[in-house]
Amino acid sequence: MNTTNNMQNRLSGLALILGSALGMYAQLFHPADPETAADLPRYAQAGMPIHLLLYFGVLLILLGLPALHARQSDKTGALGLAGFLLLFFGLPLVDLIHSVVFANVLETLVAGTSPDQALALLTTAFSTQPWVTLEMLGNPLLGLGILLFGIATIRARVFPSWNGWLLIGALILNFGANFLPQVGGASYGGIALYLSLVGFGYALLSGQQTVPQPATAAAFK
């Protein structure tokens, strides 16, 4: 059983590392938002590979998150469970749907219509009730999940505490983005979030932990 759990942790850790590395790359090199309709073709061309990487990155992260929660669930209790569930559903609501739209739909709109028409259609789509509802749900769920999971991690002391602090730092950076110099379309909060998940993945993959293990019977022989 322990061998099976160790293998699951390693595979989940590897999925987290790969997925989070893709997510971090996408957040770092995300193209700047188009300021005019004339900027849409450039944005669509530059953004398609970036959003595809982000899409597959989020899928890999979702594969690894359950093992991450399970590894410290005995110590985090209800707080950790709430943080995990909010993070698990909030992340795809924000970055998965966003990736599908901007990797496929925008490219199709730009290719099939003029930039002005594409911008008008995109603006209309973002004003519809389903999209507005997803936006209203996704960002609060993800933000609260990051906060609760970060606090639970710090309190549990199963994983290195810097992972939890970096999660909380990602939330602070996201709120303070307007006060920081902008480099292209890079998201400082997004980079910090995915970097933290890389750290969690490495801890799972390597078996790294901070809680001392109880002495075994062999230690007294």
C-alpha cells in the first residue's frame, strides 16, 4: 500500500511540476491585451500557442491536486478541504475557459471577419450572462481557495511553509497588479501561483516534508 501511495504521489508531483511550469511560462509570456481592434490579429497569433500551453497545464495540475490535498489532509482538516475544493474548481473556471476562448474562438473570429467585427463579437460574447456568471464565480472561488489552502499549508507544516506563503503572495500580487510596472501581458500573481504549485509538485515527487516521522520499531533494535 505504501509503495502504491508513493507512486501516486510521485506521478501527481510530476503532473503538478509539468503543468505548473506550463502555466508559469504562459503567465510570463502572455501577450499584452489588445488596445484597439487593429491589435487583435497580433494578439490572436501570439496568444494561441500560449493559451494552448495554459490549457494543458491546467489539466495536468488538476490531475495532481487531489494527491496534494490527500498528503496533508490529516493536518489541514476542514480548512484544507475547503481550500482544495475552491482551488480545484476555481482554477479551471478562470484559466481553462479563458484558454479555450483565446486559443480557438478568437483565432477563428479574426480569420473570418474584420478586426472591428471580431472585437464587437468578442465584446458581445463577454457581456452575455453565462460568461458574466462564470467570471463572477471563478475569480472569487480561485482567490478564496488560494488563501485557504495557503493558510492550511502553513499551519499543517507537512510541506515547506514557503509554498503556502507564496500562494498568499500570489493573491496579494494579483490585487496589487495595478500598482506594479507592467511587462507585456505578464501576470505577477499568476506567475507566483504556478511557481508555488511547482514547489508543491517537487515536494510530492521527492517525498520532501517538514513533519518529523515517528520512530519505527527498527530504530530501537
